[in-house]
Amino acid sequence: MTTNFSLFDQEFELIRYPAKHQHKSLQAWDSADEYIIEQVRSQPQLNSDAATPWLIFNDDFGALGCVFANRQPLWISDSKIAELSLQENLSKNQLPSVTIQDCLATLPANPALVIIKIPRTLALLESQLLALRKVVTPDSQIVAGGKIKAITRSVLNLFERLIGPTTTSLAKKKSRLIFCQPQPDTLKRNAPNPYPTSWECRLPTGKTVEVCNHANVFSRQSLDIGARFLLKNMQVGQHDSVVDLGCGNGVLGLNALSMSANCRVTFVDESYMAVESARQNVQHNFPEQLDQCTFVASNCLETLLVNPPLINKVFCNPPFHQQNAVTDHIAWQMFHDAYELLGKGGHLIVVANRHLDYYHTLKRLFGGVTTLASHNKFVIFSAAKR
């Protein structure tokens, strides 16, 4: 992994957390980060009033937070992995700490500068712009950036509709900037917040649940095909203690609660919005079992491994991308962490696309792997810890 980041008169050593699992071709910044930094550095007047806050949104691995750490920005992200990357990079480069908060927390009023890295999810951007409407003023400067393919007409329309007049820069190294000027008339317009959204899901047990989804939750508008297949093939005993790993809205954990009144469920995701969605869904649909549930924002199972609870089943529908990079390192860490967490005789149950070679990966790690179910697109493996 390339770690040496040099721009203007500054040099940083930046990693993508966790560094030991990253491919050597990946790095913790991209050309959009560089373009944003160049733009902000070209406006020295922004540094004149330290009393007004700077806000940084969606900084993938902490590059922006490190470069502007001395300005004491408020750093806002939905990603626990991005947060861990920022903290490690600040420490590695001996930089001052940065105030961190998740995307569901209230924003400070009257920011001087808002820096936004365009996220992969349009709904997350809309949610963030709706929150910004409440705090920006005509004096606030908004600079956003992303790869050219991320700066779509839909993205520009969101800025125009919710904040004010919007322009773009020329392309540079396959990235582009967005400049948005908050306009009082636009900020006064009624703009209802559609998040969180919800829909009904009938579980295999026959119980119908209402599923709440905050803006950045995977498969926010419907049940994804992998989860649907796994739901039909889950088995949960009366005294099982299970983990819904990469829980999203928590539908697998909800199904476990519907199958067993006494089971304990730990919902884990790196997205704060996902964890909060899962918590709200348990509270709404299974309030009498809320005390049997734990909700954890974590990079895979790292947080649980610090003080491991007794777990005998881990259910997982692993991702195969991180930000814009296709990668298998997250799935591998999920499998390895599950192996470490499970007691002897415990099972990791994984649903995956058939074309992904998870069978051999799991067999190398666990030894015994059973195919529980399969069809033309997905397969479910059960790996037992011996």
C-alpha cells in the first residue's frame, strides 16, 4: 500500500485502516482529495477567523482531516473504518486531535467552510445536505469533490435544490469540484426529510416487521436477494447467542428474534446509520427483547474481540467493495474475526454470490465447511469451529 502523501510543503504517512489487510495497490487518498486541498489552500482568507467552524464530511481515510487538523475542524462520517483511519493517521503524523461525530448528530451553526467528499450513496448526500440547510448561512463556503463519475446531474440538482446556486470546476486527474453558495430563499423553502424510510417485511416465521432504514443503509429500499435467501435457511435455537455481522438494517437479527424468544443477538456494522437502524427496528418490532440485544459500530468484529462475549453463531452477508475499490479483504477479516470469536463447535453462516471463492477460503480457516443451500446466484456455507 502506498503511504507517502506529499502536497505543497507538507508530507504525511497515510494508511487505510486496517493497514495489514490492504492490497499494495491501494492508498488512503485520491485525486479528489488533492483537488479539494489545493482549492482550500488557494483561499488564505478562510484561515483568518478560527472562531467559525470548519466541517469535513465523508473523508474516506482521514487525508483531509490530517491536512487540515491544525484548523480544528469538526470531522463527520458514517464510517467506523474511516474514523479509525483518521485516528491512526493523526497519531502516526503527530497531529492534533480532531473532533469526530457521526452523521446523525446535530451540526454546529454558522460554519465558515464545509468540505464534502461526495459519497457513493446519493441518499447519504441528500441527508447531509438537509442537515446543512439548518446551519449554513450565505457567508458559508461549500466545496465538494469527487471523481468525475460521482459528479452526476442528480448530485448537482441536490445542491441546487437544497442549498443554492451550484457550479463545477474543470476536470483534473479525473476529479472535479463543486462550489455551492447558500441562498436565503433556497434555505427557506420547505424541504421535507424523507429519512429514515421504512417498509414491511414478512419473515419466514410468518411475522411481519416494519423495517426502518437511515440514509446510508445497504439495500435501504428493499430486501436484497442474498439476505432473502439466507432468511429462508436460518436456524436459531432457544438459547443461541448470535451475531448479525454487517447487519445493515438488522433484518437477519430480527429473524433470529422471531425464531427464538430467548436468543441473544449482537448487531455489528461499520456504519453508524446501520447500527442505529437495527436498534430502532428491534425497539419497534421486538421491544420485549431489546434487553437481549447489543448494538456495536465496529470494523468487522474488532470491538467484540477486546472482551469476547459467548457467541455460538455468526450470520454474515459480506461486502466485496470498500468505497470505490473492489476488494475481498473485508470478507476475509470478517471470517477470521468470526473464527476468533466463536467457541468450539460454533458456526459461521455465510451467504455469497456463487462466483466468489469463499468455500476454499473458509475451508482453509475453519477446516470443515458445509453447503447449506444454493441456487443459480447464491450459496450458503456453514463453517464449524473445531
